[in-house]
Amino acid sequence: MASRSKHSLDFPNLQRLLKANEALRPQHLAEAHLSTDSRNRLIYELKSESRQDRLKPKSLILEGAWGLSDQHELTFTMRSLNEGPSDTLVLRGALADAQANRLVFALEQSGQDSNRPVQHIHLSGRWAADPKNRLTFLIDKGNGSEDVLTLQGGWEVGRHHALIYRYRGRQKSAGHTLTFEGAWEINQAHRLTYRLRGSDDSAFEFTAALQSPSLTAAEGKIVYQVGIECRQGQRLQRKVTLFGKWKLGRHFATAFEMDYGTRVERMHFEATAILNARDRIAVALSHGQRNVGLRVTFTRQFLRDAKFFLQLRKDARENALIGGVQVRF
């Protein structure tokens, strides 16, 4: 009996295409190789070493739309032929890798030929968060339009602040993990952004609520609450805790330094002194012209440099007098 690839290609529209291109029909469907081009079109390619097949056409380019099933299987809905019904190919496998502008899907191996190399589908595009705080991948179609793949489950923050997505596919016993390499940003109030490394346009911007807007520099953390609306209306609550070290410089320039395991990065803020007490200084943070909703208090013991602290205290007092801002502990 002929071996049959588990990413079955037995769909009426595709069969009609193959019938019109009889030379592309392999003796075994497992001989078919799937890939994508620069416009994320699906490429059906015949891989055969037989002499009979060497002179045959090698590939067929398929137009259609990409999707993702509830079991995290990749789907491809082909453009209909002659106004006929469209067919959806379900490609079984797993989400294998998430890069800044690419998603890699590993096709499931054929059950009768475990020695065959794993095939991978590479889709190019950008990552973003949708209004429900879910992770999405927007596939670039090359004509200004995008197909949207939505990861329906919840995400979490792992060790060294990495954003992680875990799921179980059709085979519930096997768990899968996608790790997104990036850095956190706080650019405005009620928003928390995770920007992927190596990309200017891939970033997850989440709607988030601060656990407390008033922070103490010595504590060294910022805590947000993020709600995620998953499949069937299920709502998950995630606590995102960013650990780091606060830095206060001249003119109240403020930074939050975070350890990502292999590197250290800083979030930079503009700041305005909003109070002046004997042993502490507080600053309200902004990014550009936008208030980020954070206020950080630095103590004299935290800053250590007595001369520097006294100068900041003097500047803070002057700012408070000019701005009319008085905050009492």
C-alpha cells in the first residue's frame, strides 16, 4: 500500500489542479514537498529521484489564505477555481519557532517513513497583540493585505523576562513552547509593550493595569495586571512583574535597568520632580510627551552620593515651588 503523507493533499480543488498538471502527481503523496515563496504563497513541489520524473514539471504555486485551527494546525484555504467551492488544507504539525518577522511550522512526519527529514513551512510577516491581548502573527501577502494567525491560548512571562507561549496540539500528551526574544517597553499609561529583537514592526502592545502607580526605587520592580480573553470567552489574568534597578541622573533623567539573561537593557524616561522631603525625592515619569502613570521615590540611602542627593533635593524644591506641586508623606 502506498505511503500517505499526514499533511494530506486529497482535496477536490487541488486534485483538479493536479489533474490539469498530470506530471505533478507523485506516485506517493509523501513525495510532495511544501514550501512558501516571498509572497507567502504555498508551493507544491514534486521531489522524486526517478528517471521518469526528472523531465516533469517540478512545482505548482497555490494562491489562498492562511489560518490556524484551534489545535494549532496550519490551514490554507485555496482560492476557488471557476467559481467553485474553496477547499481548506489542514497541515498537521506544530508551531516550531517564532522569530522577529517569521513563524516556522514543522509538518508532522509520515507514519511509515520516520527517516524522512521534517518539512518546515516558513511564513514571513509581523507579530502584534489583538484587542483581547492575544498573540497574533500577520502574514504579509505582498499586496498590502495580511492573513491573521491568532494564538488562542494564554501567554506567560518566564525566566529573564522572556515572553512564552505554551500549548497542546491534537496530541494532548505533547506540549509545545514558543519563546519570543525581546525587551519590555513602557511608553504610555495603561499599556505594556514587548518588542521583539531584530524588528522595528513586531511588538506586542498589551492593555495593562499597574498594580500600584507609586513605586519605591529600592524595591526594584514594576507590576502590571494583564487580562487575556482566550477561546470560548475564557479569561485569564496574568501578573507581569518586571525586575530591575532604578537609575536617577542629572536633570532627573530616569532609567530602569533589566537583566535578560544574556544582556542588560534599559528603559529610559523623562522625569519631573514632584516632591522634596528631607530624605527622599520622587519623580513622575513620562516618555516623550506621554505620561506613563508611574511615580518613583528615591531615598537618600538608595542614591548614596550625599553631594549629588543634596543637589537633586535643591532642584526638586525649586521645581516644586515653580510648579506648585506639594506632596506630603
